[in-house]
Amino acid sequence: MQTILNALTKDNVNKLPTADKLDDSAPSSRTPSVHHPSLSRRSSVSASHPRLPDHGPSHSVDTTKIGQAVVTPRKERPQHKRSLTGSYFPSQKGVVGGEEWPVGQEATWKTALKANDVDEDDVQGVANTIVRHVTTSLARQAGNMDTIAAYQATALSVRDQLIKRWNETTSYHTARAPKRIYYFSIEWLIGRSLDNAVLNLGMKNTYEDASRKLGFNFEDLLNEERDAALGNGGLGRLAACYIDSMATLSLPGWGYGLRYNYGIFKQMLSKTGEQLEAPDPWLDRENPWEIARLDVAYPIRFYGNVEPVANSDKAVWSGGMECLAVAYDTPIPGYATKNCANIRLWSAKPVQGFDLNSFNAGNYEASVHASSEVGNITQVLYPNDNMYQGKLLRLQQQYLWCSASLQDILRRFTKLELPWTQLPDYICIQMNDTHPTIVIAELMRILIDEEDISYDQAWKITTKVFAYTNHTVLPEALEKWEVSLFEKLLPRHLQIIYRINHDFLQQVAKRWPNDNDRLARMSIIEEGTPKYVRMAYLAIVGSFKVNGVAELHSQLLQATIFKDFVEFKGRDHFTNVTNGITPRRWLLQCNPELSALITHSLGSEAWLTNAQLLKNLIPMAEQKEFRKAFDIIKQNNKRRLAEVIEQELGITLNPRSVFAAQIKRMHEYKRQTLNIFAIIHRYLEIKKASPADRKKIQPWTFIFAGKAAPGYYIAKLVIRLIVNVGKIVNNDQDVGDLLKVVFIPDYSVSIAEVLIPAADISVQISTAGTEASGTSNMKLALNGALLLGTVDGANIEIAEDAGEDQCFMFGYLNDQVQQVRYNNSYNPTPLEQRSPELAAVFKHIESGAFGDAGIYDSLLKTVYEHDYYLVSNDFGSYLAAQKLVDELWGGDPEEWTRKAIITSCSMGDFSSDRSVQDYADGIWGVESERVPDN
Ligand code: NBG
């Protein structure tokens, strides 16, 4: 960190005000102290997963019994076709993994099973399976084929491979009964699956050959796939990277989520640059990656009445509306392992196809109406990122998802026939943000009301099962539900939450007698009109571990929004796990040439499962030949992107310009504003320059991509400004190749895969203290983009690992932000004073240069007044950092490439394998359970 700070003090990088310009109360240190010992992402804390005190380690799985029957023999039970875990061959004799063949003739089964086996490099065998799907699943013939059909048949063939592994993994884990991790995420931003699946299976070449021999180019097939876009941004993509790593690390675990009929909206732009939103009916064409489990369905209740049961903690919840949650599985293959994880997504279905009462009354229309109301629950993903919206339907989504997932998990657990007290020895549930927090109350309800466990015992069990990851400190993103809404929809859960809060506050009061302020601050129920349930507080109280997603963020959580809880629960309750990204998708898949260079130079593919090996390539940065190879790859990737942009948007790019990418959701805190205002500044400078001076100016291409929440007016205005600046700048003869501004509409995982390998500069410029981590910063750095960023989120750790010399850091530090913000609001100075350059930019916008003067008034006003995100305060410093980029780009291209290589090869610690292993060791207490190779 120290060296980052040294770099920051260089006059030309950072025009930070000196301490005396700030109020005395401003902290004098500019060092965000991110080195609390318990906060290191590298600390693989010794397993601290909970075990109930009355059940010592002797009750954990006995590893010497591996491969043998589960400890407790199962009782005789009626025969069933297969278990709800999806295991093919459940034991019928009361012993999981028993010796006896379960159904029919063993030899016939085994021969049939073998007949479907295909070797990894058997091109004809793979072609056979593809053609089988063409003729059977799709009912087509060779003369009646197009690329869509070829894609679908190929995907189904790959899916066969996945299902085989899925079955083996499930059977193996069922037999071994290890502790399992369940990752609850309301968003799964998977993107496409075909390329990733064949790479992880190690069968890409085989599939390429087979499809070529069948008359199709594999690349064309890949492009037929529609993204599975069940997420808004970083949070949903993180879940997708983590499940890839869970599979790759052979951890026993599943993801749980919702099967929305509509993913994140499709973004289009109007002629005047406004964002338009269209639905994304991604399931319109069949989704070959999912397996419908129509037999795995759980009842879910909403509304209704609660009757207490006398002399007990129990209550009976009845009436209201019942529906079903039906399971759909998406197998997720690990890399270089047979293990296959699963994402189980729920779809809401009516209990019956019609409402019998209405039917009897002859009211056919009403009976159908009731079904469509239920179907609405899983209709659409809420399109908000880092923004909370308290809609009833959203709470319905959350409860349906949590209740169904928990019923599924508990069903699996009850098969082991162990006492409930051992639940925490067998399952851990990781809550990806507060969206699944209701699951805490749901487990309490099931244990108390359905399993006859006392409240106190239930609470003891429950608080050892859950861990909670916080992803934001932004107040507008913290979930709190109106009590009245909760009471209507989930009356029993509200009672349980009241009881949890009551007991919790009693303990607080005991510790801090007469501190009513503290009680009000810490209460899970926010008093007022209306009253709210604070979900983050419930998550903290009901979990055994809480983590943030980067060192600074974890530290801020503890120092600010969760400070009282740190005092109450102790520091050990809180920890950090810095986010990570999967190197399989974000290097192997998206940047095949760079991957090949790395594999060639390291002499093996081991880096794909041990990303730390990348650092062995750092010395290669000193070799001219290697630099040349690296540079050629970057040029190729830039050309590829330029071609796509030319084709799709008609903008011609200069591949020799600096490609600077800011690709993320549109949000004020991420400050696309700062970037577009700096672009306008650059534009004005070019216009002012003489022809001779223009020759000295370095060429830049600024690339933006990202969606704005449909109701986020200011964010949408920023898109409009970017698009309209592009229209003017890109067509200005004076500017030529020196500056291009591109807004790529409808950002998606697939677009990211083309953009990221082509970037020279990674623009990560959030106001310090606002971006919890960021993950595009990791993806871009891994692909050799240099970091142009603020001292925020994971930027800090990236700069530490790559070395600050490789990065261009600027801007106010977190400790200073409060004070500057206060001054902006309460001791405001005119914009001209805060930043004359920015004032000139605003004048130009107001002159109508980018559309009618006035359109952007409300956007500019956010900076003129209050400037909550410090755009004006950081503007000069941002320009200065860009100037350094100019100098390096124009002055020393070899040095640039050297820095790019060092950056890329220093990103080993940002592999999601490292993050997930940290969770497994430090929080979940689960171990690898690798399916044997044969
Ligand atoms: C986002 C943060 C990002 C972070 C991702 C994944 C939410 C609520 N938070 O900085 O803004 O990288 O989570 O942790 O979506």
C-alpha cells in the first residue's frame, strides 16, 4: 500500500488538497488501513465452521469409512424410482451405496450404460451422439438442417456428457454423505454454456472436429446460443464464477436460485440516445442446458392465518394461497475433474391447473386466472443493481426460492436419519447478500412448527447453518421490508422474527443497560411510520459468519454500518473474502491466444487450476520476444473487437489507439460521469490544438457498456450523453482517429468475452469507499489491461499484487471522502473553483453541443449542487492520471507491454478458486470430494 501512496503523491498524478485544506477533523492519514490481520484475502483461516458443543468432532463424517455404507443404516422404506437428490440408483435395502443392483438385470443395465459412453477424443462417437439428437430429439434430417438445429443437437450431446458426470457426482456424494455447501443466490448470470462446457470437459477439439465433419463451423454454433442472463451485474456473475470453482475444486455443493422466464431486459437505444428496454424471453427457444425435474416440487404457502399451539413454541400456519415450486437443474462441469455441480432453479406453478372452487361454480375464467397469478412469481428478474425496491412480488420470489431450496436440502438431510442437532455438521448455507435472509426464519419455522423442536434448540441449530456475504455499503441498496407487507404475506415468519429480535435485544440491553439509542440502532425492526424489517441485521444475528468482498469493503462494514454488531458479536464474527473470477471463462475461453501462449511458456495447463503459477511468467516481461508475442495477441483481440464494432455500430476504430473500457452497470457511484466529462474535455483540447500540436496527441478509444435500471433517471441520462457525445466526436473531421467514443448496447457476458481481451486500460473510477469490490477490474487485469482507477474496492488489492508502478491510481481516498462531501454540501464553492476544467465542459454541454441545452440539466445539477460522488473534486486528478497514460503509451510502448504482462501474471490470487477455497476453509468447513476417475 505504501508505494501506492507514494505514487499518489506525485504532483502530476494527484492534485489532492493538502490536509490543511480539509477540515481539521479530517483524518490526516491517506492510507486506507486495509491490513487488519483478520481481513486478509490470503488468510486461509483454519476451519471455523460450527459444530454444536454437545456434538464433538466424533460426530463428523468418519473419513476411514469412505466408500462404505453411511453410518446410520436407513430404515426399510417403500420402493421408489429414484431419490429426490437425483441419484440414479437409490438403495432399496436401506443402505446407501449398497452392493445389490437396484432394479432389473445388472448386466443389461451395465451394457446399456456403456453403450452411451463416448471417449473424450472419439470424434466419430461424438458425431454419432449429435446425429442421434438431430434425428430423435429434434426429429430432423441431414437435408433439413440449419445452424440453430446444429447448435441444439450439439448442446444436447454435450448435455449428455454433463448429465453422466452429474449422476456420478450425485451418487458419489450421496454415498459419502459429506458436509455440503449450498450457495443461495437470487441471481445467476451464467451467459453461454456450450463453449465453457466443452472446454471444462476437455472435449473442445473433439466437438470442433465432429461438427466440421457434419458440415458446420463450431464457432457459428457457439453464436447461436442465447445468454442465460438471470442477473444484473457483479453479484450474479460472481455466483456463476463461484459455482464453476466449486465444481472444479470438487466441493460437494449446489447453487439455488430462481428460473425467471425473463432475464435482464434487452437494452436498445433510441435515435436520440435514450435507453429502451425490451423483454428477454430467453426460454422461447428451448434451453438445452436445463433438466426439468417435474417430480421435484414443493408446496409454498403465502398469506393465511396463524394459530398458536398452547403450551409450546409452535403455531399452525394455514389458509392463504398455496402454490408449487418446481425444480430445473443446470449441471455445471468442473475443469479437470469428473465432478459436476448443479444450479437448481425454481419455477412457480399453481398447485392445480385450476381453482376447483371456481371450476365447480362454472367460473372457468376465474379458475384460469388463479394459475396465472402464481406463474407471475417467477416471471421476471428485478432489473435493479445496488438499488432496493420493496415490491410484494419480490418478497414472494424470495420466499418461494428459499422455502423450496430449504425443503429440498432438509429432505436430503433427513434421509441420513440423524438428529436435527447434527444439521450444522452436514450443511452450510451461504447467503449471497440479504436476498435469501428469510430462509433463517423459514428454518426456524420448520424446526419449531413441523419438527417439534423447542425455540431455543431451533435457534441453536439455525445460527450454526448460515453465513452471510454483504456486497454493498450503499444505503439505498440495503434491503428493508415494510412490516405490514411482511405481516400480510408471511405472518408466521414475522412472529418468529419478532421473537428473534426480542431475545437479541434483551442480550444487548444486558450488555449495555440503559442505552436506548443503541437498542434502536441495532433492532432488527426499525421503529417509525412505517416500520421496517432490516434484513441485513437479521442476516447478521442469524449467521455464524459475515463477510465483505474485498479488504477495504470488509473493513468499512466493520467500521461503519455494522459497527454496533462487531461490538456485540466480536470481531471473529466478521471476516473478508476478496472476490474472484474463474480463469476458465475469463482467460481460457475468452482469450484463447493468450491462454495458448501461457500454456506454451509454462509448459503445462496446470495454471488453469492453480492460477498462482501465472506469476512464474513475470520474468518473461523482460524478454523482447515474449513481449512481442503478447503484444501481437492484444492487437489481434483489438482488431477482432474493432471488426465487431464496425459491423454492428458502423464506427471505425483505430486499433493503434488506447482502448479504454468502462464496462459495468450504469450508476452514479461508478462515475461513468467522470469518464464522459473527461472525454469532452479531451475533445475540447483536440479542437483547440493546432494541426502540429494534434500530431503529439495520443489516440484513445473509450468504450462503454452497461445497462441502467429502467427507473433510474440520472443513469439513463448518462447513457444519453455518452451516445450523443459519440455521435459528434466520432464524426468530427478535426478529431479523426484521435478520439472515438463507443457505447455498446445490451452489455452481456458474451459481449464482455469479446471486449475484455481487447482492452488496454481498465477504467475503475468509483468514488472511494463505494464499490464493494468490482470484478471487471480483475477480468480486465487478467487479460493485460492496465488499471486506471481510484483507491477503492479490489482495485487496491490488484494494485498491491501487480505493483503500483503498473497502475494509474488517482482521486480522494476513502478517509477523506466524508469531509469533502460535507464541504460540497455545506460550504459549497462554485464549480469554477472546484474544477475550472469541468466548468468548461459543463458550459459546452449547456451550449447544446450534444443535443438540446437543458436535456442534461438534472444530471449536471447533481454535480453543481452537493456533488455527492465527488465528480468535480476528482476531475483534475483523473485528467492528470490520463496524462500519465498518454505519456507511457506515446513514449514507451515496450514498457507498456511489460506492465501489461506483469499485471496479467500477478492476478493469480483473483481466481475464484482461491476465493472459494477461502470460503471452504474459513467459513463453510467443507472438503473436496472428488469423484474417482474410474
Ligand atoms: C456488488 C458490488 C460489486 C461487487 C459485486 C460482487 C451488489 C449489491 N453489489 O462491487 O457493487 O463486485 O457485488 O460482490 O450487487
